[in-house]
Amino acid sequence: MNILSNFNLIKNEISALSSNKLINLIVVSKGQSQDQIKTLINVGHEHFGENRVIESIDKWHELLQLNHNLKLHFIGKLQTNKVTQVVKYYSFVHSLDNEKLALKIYNEEKIQNRSLKHFIQVNLAEENQKSGILKSNLKKFIYYCTKDLKLNIIGLMCIPPVNEDSEHYFIQLKNLALDNNLKELSMGMSNDYIVAIKSGATYVRIGGKIFN
């Protein structure tokens, strides 16, 4: 199957599961060429995800100038020294996970007169190798971001532990979002997006199943 066939199959699956709610497909395009990406831009797709700042800017700079409707999502670990570029080129950040980063983004958004949409990454399983706010610190961090910094926090993001039941963590994230009056949930990738959608995801991040 080619890229467009894979894409259409996934879009149809998402549509069948949507139950009249909007579910945004983020095509994870890291490591993919401009020609591969243009295949999907040409059929009207707008949401793309990247996790390497410099590489992505080299690839997307011209595409963004030619297609003003495109929306780039930063889905990787964001270092503070890359915030300036992310604020300039991206529309969404899915990995906001500490006060230092939040403050840097706040200052850069003021300088550039831009307002990105942000997901707070939650480390539900408290894995040492993963980024994310712990559940016990989440409410305080949301307050800092929304009240002190006035960042546009739209929802929560998680990456479940490998080889564990994803649904268990997706339901946890959904309940945390409800408890904190957040509407959007970024969860689900190529291996578990169907479970994520059934658990309440509003944004799913799929790359391998499209480009393989």
C-alpha cells in the first residue's frame, strides 16, 4: 500500500470511531521527505508532527510559506534553547513538562507576538526515562501555566509504558483532563490509536502506519 492509501484507510477508521466529535489526525512526518509530505498536503491534510527542531525547520520552512493553513505540532522533548524556533514555526506543543520551559515559552511568545496551543505531558507511570509532569504536581503546574503565565493550555498528553495496557493510562488521562476542565487529549500512536479514540482522544499521532 502507498502513503495515500494508508492515510485514507486510517482517516476512514477515525471517521467510523468519531461519534460526531472532531478527532484530529497528526501525521508524524519526522524523517520523511518533502515529496512524501506533499502527497498528503495535496489532498488537504493540515496537521503534521515533528520532534527534531532544526531538521524540521529545514524541511518545513518553504512548505509553510506556500501553505498558510498548515499546522505543525512539536511532539518531542523540547529543550529551552530550541523554544525560539518552535514558537516561530509551530502552532502546537505537545510536551510542556516543567516550569523553566513554560516560562521560556511565555517570554518568547511575547517577543514574537504569537500564542501557541499547548498540551501538558503527564508521566502517568512515573517512568524515570520519560518526561512529563507527575499526577501529584499537575494541578499546581496547570495553575502556574494558565494563571501566572497565561499560556493557552488546551489539554493533556501521555505516552503509555511499552508492553502495558494503553487503555488503562488513556482513561487516567481523560479523568485528569475532566478534573482540570481541559477538553483536548493528545494520545494514541500507530499501535494504539483505535484504543485511544475509544478512550476519548481528540488528537492522535500516527507516522509509521502511514509512511511504512
